[in-house]
Amino acid sequence: MTTMKNTSMALFGVALVALSANTLRAEEKGDEHPWTVSLELGKLDTEGDSYINDAYLGTLLLDYTLSPLFSIEGSLTLVPRLTGNSFTDYSSGSPEHVNRLEAATGASDTWAAGAAVDILYHVSPWKRVDPYLSLGYGVLRYGEAIGENDYFDTTPRAGAGLIYHLSDSVAVRADYRYFLSGAWNKSVSNSKLEVGLAWTIGANRPMALPKTTIIPVTEPPVTPPAGGETTKPVVVPVLPDADQDGLSDIDETTKHHTDPNNPDSDWDGLKDGAEVSQHGTNPLNRDSDGGGVSDGHEILIDKTTPTNKADDREMYELHIEFAENSAKLTAQYFEHLDVIGVILKDSPDVKVRIEGHCDQLASSSDRQAKGLTQKRADAIRDYLSSGKWKIAKKRMEAVGYGFSMPKEKPDLTNGNPGNRRIEIYINRPASKQ
């Protein structure tokens, strides 16, 4: 019993070391909704000479994403009824039916509840089909004390599973776990197989639009005639704003010539109303100052002035034709990336931001799109950090935006190649401020 427990603790320690190393290397989580809750039902499969028979069980799981490859998962399991395993004893000369559990405890059946922690390694994260391997440690508490007050059983465990994402928030999953049970001073090999549903908390939740306070415009009170009463102010009705961009539909069509059904007419990441009233930019021009960077990128990411082209970052847009659902770079694009390599090699103080973008179809998944564009941005950073360039990775930030930042109107039926792009931003702190 002691040997088995020492071995199990060693296995768990190795898993924690591996997890810590990979977590330190993970610069981008790639998942803005890290918590997932699952409910599973399944069956416990016990070794043939165990004290108990196979039994049905249920498990509640809570998973937290640590990095694109690793997550940690806690689980609570309930086995409502465990019946004793029986065998026929011929030692007395005549067959005798013996219940192993009853012989050890005096009870013909019992129950069990347990808790466990598993480390999951995801083989293909962010894909619709997500297989994984697991390694962990658990404890079971039995309803009957077997042996000398032996209620508890510690169980090192390993296994595998498969998650199939029906949407960004809902998935079906199947899990297999193999574990060593050491209760009753007898090591036995048990396993369990479960299936269930998983829900990613917060995914598919619609983005909340900022609340706009509208102050009714009133006319000043009219001076009453002698002896008369003051007239009441006239409240002008608030004009319709179909796309909720801060500009009324009539102003969009007659004054600004923007699209009253699209809050961002020039696809720069800023609402039309904010461009007109807050930023002083042109809602029909993605790059109001002509400096090469969109107004939204300047304000939201670069923190530069969208009406002053002198402070714009250098931006390189690459249309790299990756294979479908692939992040593998081919040699035909190396010469384009070498331009960036030369800049970084010649200017050690320069940093670069690599952004991956893709187009959106009606069937596209936000979760998978962000994961794929993250891998593509990472592939470009890996190219520049290896081979002939060997640029330090700390000088290069890689981000995958999926289809959340289009530069042209998405075509949900046929796709829009203009939105499939890599944008590389060069930051020269001393030269363009």
C-alpha cells in the first residue's frame, strides 16, 4: 500500500513539473473564456477479483484553460451503489457462494464518492475535434470501512478523452480513466468510461453595446404675455439610430453619407459616431491621416493619433495563402518575411507585432478562428526567431484575432479573401514619434 502511494505521488509530481514548464512558455492563452463545466454519466469497470462489482456513476467537472495545450480539471464523482463481488468457494468440499464485500465488511453493498485533479494535454487545441491525454490523482471515500478503518482510497490515474465542439459554448465529450485502487491493502486496476455535455462559460455571449446617454433637446420657454402662464418646453423626439453607432439614420444618409445599417462603415474598428464626435476622423476612410495604419488600430492598440501620420507604425500586410485549417508556412513566402528579418536584424531596438486575421463564413466558429490565426501568427514569429534570422522572441508579439477585425465587409456565403491576411507592425520608438 505504501509503495503504491509513493509511486502515485511521484507520477503526480512529474505531471506538475511538466505543466509548470509549459505554462511558463505559454505567452498567449488564446482563450478569453477559460472556464468549462461538464456533466457526465458512465460506468465503473472493476478488476475481476475486486471486492465490488461494476457500477454506474456520475461526475461533475470544472476545467480551467492554462494555455492552448494545457488545462487543469477538478472533478467530483458519485457512485450511488456498489454491490459486492461474489465467487464460488469449493474449499469446504461443497460449493459455497461468497460475497467478497460482505465477508470483509458485513455489508452486501455500499456507496462511494470521490474527488480528483487531472492535467489535460490537448493534442489539437481550438479544433472542432479536440482529443486529449490526462494524468492526475484522486481520492475515493467508501460508505463502509474495509480493513482497519479504511474508508479512503488514494488513486493515481491516467487516461484520454475526446471533446467535440457543437458550438463555441456547447460540446459533447467522452472520457476514459485508468486508475490503481489500493483500498483494502490490495492493489487492483480499475477504469471508468463516461460521456456527457460540456458548457464553456461566457462563450457565444453577445457583445454588450456601450450605453449612450441621450439628452433631449428642448426649446427655451416662451415669455408669457402679461398675466399669462409660462409655456412648457417642447421636447424634440430622439431620432432613430438603427445600427446604434451614435449617429441618427437621417444624419448618416444626408450629412455623413455613411451606412445607417452598419455601425462601422469603413471597417476600421471604430463606430461612425465615435469617429465624428470623439476622434475627429473620417468614418468613410479607414486611415484618415494616410499614414498606413487604420484609425481603429491607432486608437485601440497603438495609442497613437489617427489624424497625425507622423506617429503611425510601419505596417506590412501579407496575404499568405495557408492551406485550409493549416498554419504551415511554405517557401514561396520566405522572401516577404525576410524583409521583416532585415529590419529587425539591423535595428536591435525595434519591436514587431504580428497579427493574424481570417474571413468569416456563416458556419465559422469564433473560438476556432482565433486559435487558427494565433497559430499562423506564431508560425511567422517562429520563422523569424530561427534559421538565418534568430530574432529574440521577446521582441515579437504574436496575436490571433480570428475574424473579429475585418477590413472589408464579410461575405458569409463565399468568404472574403481581403480579410485573410497577416499584418506586421514595426515599432520604431525613436524615429517616428
